[in-house]
Amino acid sequence: MAIETPRISYTGSIRPITLGAGDKSVTVGGETSYPFYLFEGAMPNPPRIAMEVYDAPPADWPDEAVAPFKDVLNDPVAWAKKCINDYGAEMICLQLASTDPNDANRSAEEAAQTVKQVAEAANVPLIVWGSGNVEKDTEVLRTVAEVCQGKHLILGPLVEGNYKKIGAAAMAYKHTIIASTPLDINLAKQLNILMGNLGVSESELIMDPLVSSIGYGIEYVYSVMERIRMAALTQQDEKLQFPLICNIARETWKTKEAKVAEAEDPKLGDTAKRGIMLEAMSSMVLLVAGADILIMRHPEAIKLIREMISDLTN
Amino acid sequence: MIWCVPDNGIRRLVLFAYAERQMNRFMGVKKYKVVFKPDDVAVDVEDGDNLLELARKAGVALTASCGGDGVCGTCKVLIEKGETESLPGMQLDPGEVAMGLRLACQCLVRGDLVVIVPETSRMATGGGRRALATAEELMAVTGWTHAPPISKVYLELVPPTLEDNSSDLTRLERELAKHNIDDYRVELGFLRKLPHVVREGGWKVTITVLREPSGSRLTRIEPGDTRNRLFGLAFDIGTTGVRGELLDLNEGKVLSRGVEYNGQRIYGDDVISRIAYSGKPDGMAKLQQAVVATMNRIIAEMTQRAQVPAGDLSYLTVAANTTMIQLFLGIDPKYLRLAPYVPSAGVLPMFPVRALGIDVPEHVYGYTIPSVASYVGGDIVSGLVGTGIYQRQETVLYIDIGTNGETVVGNADWMVSASCSAGPAFEGGGISCGMLATEGAIEGFHYDPKIKQPTLTTIGGAKPRGICGAGLIDIVSGLLTAGIINQKGKFQSESDPRVRSGVEGLEYLLTPAGETDINKDIVITEIDIENLIRAKAAMYAGYQTLLKSVGLTFQDLDKVIIAGTFGSHLDIEEAITIGLMPDIDRNKFFFIGNGSLLGARLSSFSSELIEAGRRVARMVTNIELSENGDFMSHYIASMFLPHTDSSLFPEASRRLMELSKGGIH
């Protein structure tokens, strides 16, 4: 007797969004089914990985994370080039951690110059991620938007407290923006509505659901991302039909599981492998939940994820 | 603060005005007729009456932003026919005067009049849209007979002689038997009075009889015939506000009303914090005394205004949520908030009121309307009885907009209830310039985009003193449609001349200090707006979850009955615009004002309704929203104006969209 496979009927699709400019631009989104459900729909643009570059040498990374980049930590431009040339990065995410008032509090102008240099050196799409400080990000990202006019950057995170000012600058200088909300489908939708009201084009918006590492509440992240995709694909919720970006590397590498030395706690096993595995596995969970862009750090973890994406999409 | 008579100065003015009117009446004052158009309302007036006051009494909605001082020029009317005496107002130019325009507040009647109220002078009820005035009579329960649970019988006893030497009480019994009262209870206090009163009255006495479920009780004996003096009190003890009515139980009417903030407020804003406080040393006693003190102040004010001595009161009906009832009676409310959340008693016996500290004589007995569950109290049962939902076949959603956000859906055959904590915003609590819906509270807001200025209306037309719940709804809706706040309730038009930076962040100036009655700027802050959004989100999520749990949609409802004490009217369009009310056929909505007090009053007039209350309380099934996974998600989705899911608010969203398109350039 023939068994009929149950099928989900999809009524919506994710908007394809083109990031960056020129021949190295990248398109994400466009899915017409749940992630990797190629037997039910299409995934015309496979998920992409953006490699991290920091605007100042990071102080608290475990050795394993530092090793691949130890010759370029002081130079964001060289770092970005290394990611592209040595590790085949399709996108770069420049983390402006040093602009945080609780960190080095670098000025908006300095940050914008760094971004400009990286943007000119790297021909791939460039994500510029602020420090997360609502007021400082407003100042920094507005300046970045202006200084890097025409580069079609991806600027984030924009939150309820600063979306208007950064959004207006991004629209004026033609950049893509990342709408960031704290783990809630309704809050995510509300911010997207506000973006629409502000006049942000639907082809210049991607969503950050806020993510965390395995062991630090990733189940909750998974459930929120899954609900966003269900609403977008099966409930025609137009305000949620945007690609999802996940800034996951910094979440995994700051955990004690990635940092504690094997000598200190032998039960945890090989330190060198541990951080990579945690980054790769957390990233995989997010891919299955619906991530379109992963911001990753370690070349080995990235290699693993690329293989998995390739396996699942071919 | 007691409504109507804020201080002694005004009280004196009122007395003077009253004395003057009485004198004029005695001297034979000329009487005229005034017709207001286009309402076609006619009123009988006396020579020299003020036109604005007349309009208000006649229910003609006339704006007067300044409260009738002749400075704002908003109460312009056209005198089509007749003679007036008018002070030369600064707000009218000679051309307008020649046309027959006058400021109603500066206009005294000197003959029969026909007055046209132009659209621009109409109260800001939302540009000609349907504003729901309180219409409890439209929805009130029907088919009951007037038979209060307390009544008086007049008896003429046969005086004793040496031959017929049976006791005073036996003589009383013989006469009572003739009125079919043969099984009754008496208190020792009654017997102590008996020998003196029968002789003082020359063996003619009036007995007050309380009908309890278990039989009759003789509560009072008075000399002579006092049957025409039978008075009672009805109270709604809200978590935030306490409201009372003094009732003539013979006539079935209200003699006076009073309202005050609940004195327990200083111990916590909501029932949970009150219950927590009651567990502290002396906490229970302090809470009990606080609410009793509030009630005593209201009783004193009402008895004085109605000219009924407290000694003539016979009966008290209280409707309140379960926590308020238990705190009032001194029953530990601790277990109300511990799973599985059961109250100490649903139906309570009638009780002597004085023992609780209420300033009434010993003979006054009280009754509390029974509750359904810990968080669905007698106030809701009272509203269900008062509006007669339990008699109707049509499916009704009953919404009590207040601190505890209770809702009930059902009809004569079934009812399901739920409650959610909305917080005190609808009664002005937690709002920087918030107040109860009393005289001077801003309750209407109409924004004119052309001049970028709002027009405000207050309860009673007085100078503004603060913002009540209805005003809050109107203001937030108005600021949203004007594009001054965004759908999250945050100010986005910082260039508006009235948006400024205040102590709590951005705020919108409603009335500058000089035009208020409190000599302080009246503003609405971003935090106030957020509090209102939380409150409305809880309400909407509450009844959305309730309907879903019984498998109904908003379209299945025949009527939506709204109860609440947040204002004298509810502009339904504004309430839908902010997402407080569902976006369905506007004609399905009815606003009844204080449903709890309505039921308490009617239950004082008829034992049948007391019995109905017991039936309703047994009939309602309660669902716990705190145990419901959907509620939290619905709540967050509702924290948006009007709602995150715009398909739930098609009309309101369409209107907002049109306005925003029109407002961009």
C-alpha cells in the first residue's frame, strides 16, 4: 500500500535580499519552505557565513580562537583580507566592540574611518555591528553610514531606542539595516512595522532575533526563530518575511566551556576542539531553525558548517 | 476628594446660588423655553440662566476648554431667535456678534430662545463619531419586582392590662403573625429597646425586618409609623476607587453618590500587593481600617448631601472583588494567591455592619454579592446581574475595565470568566497627572492637525485638574492618529510645539498651569502611555484568550457590554484605535458605567436579584489565565497600537494608514 507523505502547504516566502555591491554581492533569503525542506519547496540562496573582524585586538579570546588570526589582530584591514584570501570568506562582519563606552570608547569618527578602510580593501559585503550601546551605536552607525556612502553596508543592530535615527541615515546613504529585538516574535514584528512606517525599503531589511550559545538558552532562540518562520511561510505574515542573521560566534567563545583549560577541568576534554565544536554545533542549530546569515569566527568551525550546508542543499 | 463639592468655598457658592434661585422662585421669576439645534432638545429655563450650564444639563455636548471663563472662545453658539444678555467677550469680533454668534458661557437667557450649536463647538467626542454615553438603563436587568430584602411593618399592639398580662414580646408576636411573620430571630439589643419603645410610641411601633435565606430577623424597633423612611447604602469597593450610593429603598432611587480613592492604595496598587501586605504584622488590621475609613467618609458626605441621618440607614450592599471583600470583612486573603487559588467563602451570610467599624447604628445589616473565584469577584457577579446577562439568550462579552480586568462571556445557559491584572491606569493610578473620573478630569481630546493644537473637554466642564481613564484613551488615540506618537507609544514628532523634555523623559503638554485648576502643567509622559498600553494589552489579551478557550471569535458575539468607572463616556472608535476593544460592528457595543454598583443598587431593591446573584455565581466557570500558555503571547502581541497583528484590526489599521499617508507631507 502506498503511503502518502504529509506535506506542509506554504502560502508565503522569504524576501530575497541582495547584500553588498558589485560582482561579489550576495543574495540571501528567498526560501519557500522550512530550512532544508527541499522536498517541499526551494532554498534558492543557501545560508551564508560572514567572518568576524574586530576593530581592536580582542583581549579575552581563548588561544584557540586567537591562533588563526594572531598576525592580523592589530589590523582590521589585513584581518579582513586574510579572511577573504586564506579562508574564502563571502562576507565580513566588522565588530565595532571598541566603540563601547565601557570598553575603549573609540569615537564615531575613528570607527567610521576603520569601516571605510575595511570596506575599500574587502570587496565582499560588509556587515558593521555596533557595540550594543543604544546611544553610542546611534552616533557611530550614523557616522559610518555617511562616511561610507555608496558602499551598501549592512548596519546593525537597530533597536527600538535608535531605529529612527540610524534608519533615516541608512535610507539616506543607501545601506541595508539589521532590526534587532530581544527574542520575541511579536517584538520582532512590531519593530519591522515601525521600520516600514519610517520608510525603510523591504529590500533593505534583515532581522536579528538575538541568539545564544548551546547551554545558554539556545532552545528558546530555536523556538522563536521557528515561530517567525512558521508565521512567515504558513501564515502569510508579510512583516516577518525577512532573512534572519545570527551573531553567534561571540556568544559561544565567551562561555566557560570554550575558555576553561583542560588542566583546570579534565572532564571537559580537549580545549582546542571544544570551542570549535561549540561554535559549529550552535551554528548548526540556528541553521536548522532558519538562519540565513551566520556570523562566525573559527575557520575550522566554518569549514564544518560549509560542509553541512553543502550536504543538506545538494 | 468627594466629587461635586470640592471645597468649602465652592460649597458656599452653591448654597448662595441655591438660595438665590429659591428666592426668585418665591418672587415669581419669568420662565422661558430654550431649544438647542440640531439636537432639537428643549429645556424649561428661568430668566438669567447661563446658556452653557443649560446646555450641559440638557445633555447638549458643548466644548468649553477654559471651563466657562469666557477666554477660550470654544463654546460659540448661534442665537437664531430670541433675546440674550451677553458680556462683551474678547473672543468674538464685531462681525460675528452681528451675525448672532455668542459665547454660551457668557450668555444669560432673557427670553425664549432657539440656539444652534455649530459643529466646531461640539465636544471632542471624535468628529461626529459614536460616543457611548453611560446607558445603564438600556442594558439593565428586567422583570424583577420591587421587594427589598429589608422592609418595615407598622404594628398597633394591644396594651397590657392586669387581666391580659402577657409580655411585650408576645404582644409583638401576635401582631407580626398577622403579617405572616411568625418565624424570626431577635438580638438582645432589640429586646433591650423593646419595653421603652412600645411605651414611647403608645403601643404603635414600626419594626424593621431583614429577610435572610434562613428566615427573618427583626433588626430595629421605632416608635410610631416610620415606614416612609427606609434607606440603604450600595457600595462598590474597587481596588483603586470606592464608590457609594445612598438609596431610598421605598422609592427605588438614588439620593446621593460619592467616590474616593481606596485608602488601601498606600499599601499597594493591586490586589496581590495588598494580600502581601496583609501578611505583615498588623497589616490585615491596617488594610481593613483603611477601607472602612474611606467608606465612612463617603457615607458622611452622602448622608449630609441627601439630608438623611446615618441613624435612618437600615441596610448595606457591597459588591467588590474577592480580595476587597475579604479585607473588608477581616478574613485573611492569604490563600487567594496560593495555588489552587480558592476564596474563603463564595456566598457569605448577612452580617451586622457596625462591628466592622462602619459609622452606622447597630441595627444595620449588610450583604456582599457572592463571588465566583479568587480573581472573579462579586463585582463581576453584580454586573452580570445588573445587566441581566443571565436572562438573555444572545451571547454577550462583558468587560469590566478596571484594575483587575475581569471579563465574562456567555448567556442564559452558560458563562465563562477570566481575569488579568490590568493595573490602575484606567482609574488614573500610576499616571503622572492621573485622577478618578470626577469633576475636572480631562476625558475628551480632539487634535486639530491644521493648527497643531488639541481641544480638551473635562467632566462637568470644569477647568482641568488631571486625566481620567477615558481621557487617557482619547489622548493616546489622538496622539497616535496625529502621528505624534508611534505604534509603540513613543514620541516621534519631537518637533511638535507641545512635545518637550520633562523629568520622566519626553512628555506632551495638555494644559499649561495657568489654564488648570491645580496651577500645575497637565502633561502625558511616555511612561504614562506605556502604562496605558500595558493595561489595554492585558485587557485585550484577556478576552482574546477567554474567547479562544471557549471556541468563539469576536464575530460570534451578539453584544459587548463594557463596564467601568473610567469616565462619563467611552468613545468606542478611540478605544478600538488603541486596541482596547475588538474591531467589530460598532453597534454591538454598550457602555453601562459602573456595573458593579448598578448590580449592588438593584440587589438592594429586590430579593429576587439577590437570589439571581447566588445563581449566577454558581453558574460561572472560571479559567485561570496564569495557567494558560497563550495569554503571555497574546499580551506581548497586544503591546502595540492597535495590535501587532493588524488583521485583527482591519478598520482601525486602514484608518491609521490613510492618516499616515496624508500626514507625511
